[in-house]
Amino acid sequence: MSEDKNVKMEESADLNEGRREFLKYVCTSSAAALVVAPESSGAVVEAANSADADVTVAEFFQGHFVLMSDEEKKQAIARLEKRYTAKYAKKTTVSDVAAPDGVLFGYALDMSKCIGCRRCVHACVEENNQSREGSVIQWIQVMKIPKGNISFSADELEKGYPEKSKFGDYGVQVGGNAYHPAGLSTEGAQSYYQDETVPDKDFFYLPVQCQQCEKPPCVKACPVRATFRDHAGVVLIDYNWCIGCRMCQLACPYQARRFNWGEPNLPAEDMNPKTHYFGNRPRMRGVMEKCTFCVQRTREGRSPACLEACPVGARKFGNLLDPESDVRKVLATKRVFRFKEEFGTYPKFFYYIG
Amino acid sequence: MTDKENSRRSFFGKVAAAVGVVAAAGYAKTLISGAESSTAGVGEKYANDATQQEKALMGNRLVIMTDAEKTQRLDELLNCHYKELS
């Protein structure tokens, strides 16, 4: 009996020793992994020490902002403000002001006035906290187009439609601009001109940004509805809900969306602390971003930063529902172009010649 | 009577240790090479996005609209807007 007991105790001792050895191996290999991968261990330590360690987890589990209750929205905003204030060492506000009612925002740009100075681009970068050197993101791209590319006869613009006859008002189009292209071709255009002085008299300048389509293909392409159109007609993104699949980028005919391939490079001293949840708040790695018509400004009745920065007044912004707005007046009185009409996206960004 | 060196338990212990070491090495390699490749190619990827936009906009035509087309376009935009609100 006592022998049996002794054998059992020996076996139990073996078992304990085996388990102990196994645990030792596991601990040693885990420690080795952390030593070999200093970046990961550093990140873990940094996350644990940083002030926002807890809010990051809360953010990870938060839902789509549009579907949140008022209380959840408040909490989400508070988390972001705390995190940005700590990260950029300046008091940062994140607004969630809703889009105004009775408004459909539209934008118009006078190609004959634009001098290609790119001040709109720089103002946009500063206002909207876009990533700087090394990982440059710019929501506006200015194209330089040879003036020879424009071809239409203004006198014949309204001509060339089938005229009524005793046989009816159908038939083929003749005359007018029917036999020669009416408009401006972007053939031979370049985006990365490095001219010392602008404008070059032989060129047009065409700034391109999100066209805020009324029927946006990017919204249809998003598998998680992170991008959506608000009731003022502006296409927005919930950066926290975006999964970074880039389907919207593929769907956009204007390629106006930009992806954060890495952690954005936004120096604390350049950070604009007045932000909006759907607008210019600092983005993170792996999410999409684009022009929002400066939602943080326009929802408060101000003009977009690009418009304010334009030294020649080439940009007009306003409410398409208001016949007295600048954009409606442009549509009523100027020669307006349609761009990539074939996609049927109904952009609310119009190019015109004054 | 168990031979401690050749027991099944010690064999599994060695296997588990070997798997642990290989997994840790693989994990470390992924972290290191992943960090290297993500920093090296990032600049190119940003530039590539901008180039893609340039390509997408090249060879297109801005077509001038007649008065009728402008009116039609505005009507469609407003109709679409009001339909969505209703």
C-alpha cells in the first residue's frame, strides 16, 4: 500500500517537473520573441503608458457615428478630444454639428480665372490636417491643360438641334457643334508642373477635387456604409467605421479619394485644433479621406478654405436650392462644362468660363 | 517504471517547445520585415495614388452645356434631392 503511494508520488513529482519545464520553455520563447521584436514590445509599453490606452479600446468597439445615440456621440467626441489634445499638446475640439436643413451645397470654379498658384491646395492641406512630407496627401490636384485643347463655337452652341418640319421634330442633328467636339480636352495635361511663375499664358488650370456627386458611386461601393451622403449633398466618411478596403477609391471616376497607407505625418505645431468628426479631425493609418467642402466650416455658415485662399476669386460656393446663390447665378449666366458625364454621377462641382 | 528521457510526456514537452520557438521566430520575422516593407514603400504608394488620379483625368473632355442642358441638369439635381428628403 505504502509502495503504491510512493510510486504515485514519484509519478506526480515527474508530472509537476514536466509541466514546470514546459512552462519554462513557453516563458523563455515568449520573452525571446519580445526581445527579438523590439518594435512590438516598444509599442506595447507605449500603448500601456499613453493617456489614451483606454479610449483606443473604446474607439475600437464604437459603432457608426450616424447610428449612435446622443449619449454615445458625446462619449465618442469626448474620447477623441482627449486623445487629440494629449497627442498634439493643444486644446482640440471635435464638432458634430449637423448639416443645415434646406441646403444643397454646390461649387463652381472659373477656369478662365484660375492662375494655377495652388494656394487652394495649401490652404486645404492646412485647414484639413492633411498628411505632410513623406506621406503627402492633397485633396486638390491642379491640372495644367494646353489652351489649344479648347474647341467650340460659342455662336453655334444653341444651334444644331433637329428643327421642326412638316414631318415632325425628329431627325439627325446637323450644323452647330455636331461635327466638331465642343469643349475642352484634358489630353496632354500635367499635374506636377513646377513653374517658377504662374500663370503660363498658353495654359488653363483645372483644380480637381471631390465632385460631391448627387449619385456617388463611392457610396454604392462601400461595403460597410462608412461613406455616405448627408442631406446637404456632401459625401462624408466615418473614419472610425472605415475598414480601409479602398473599394470607394476604385469606384470614384475622378480618383478624388486618398488612402492613408501609413500613419499620417501631421506635425503638432501645424495641426488645426478646430475639427469636425466627419471633416478635418486627424485621420489614422488605413482609412480613406477626401474633400468634404470643409464641413467644419460650411456647416457653420462659413466658406471652404480653398475659396477663401483663392487670390483671383475663381471659386464660388453656395446653396443650389437658393436661386440667388453664387452657384445658381453661375449656372444661369455662364458657360458651364460637364465633366465625365458618361458616368451619370451628377456632380455638384461645376467648371465654367466667365 | 518510466524512462524519464523517453517518456511520451517529455516528447510532447519537446515538441511544444520546438513549436513555440518556431512560432516566436516567425512572429518576430513578420514584425521586423513587415515594419521594414511598410515604411519603405509607403511614399511610393502615396505618389501612386496621385498618379492614378492624373491618369484618370487625362484624355477626357469637359463638354460645354447648352442652356437647355444646364436647366435639365439643375432640375435633375433638385428632383433627386427633394425625392430623397420626402
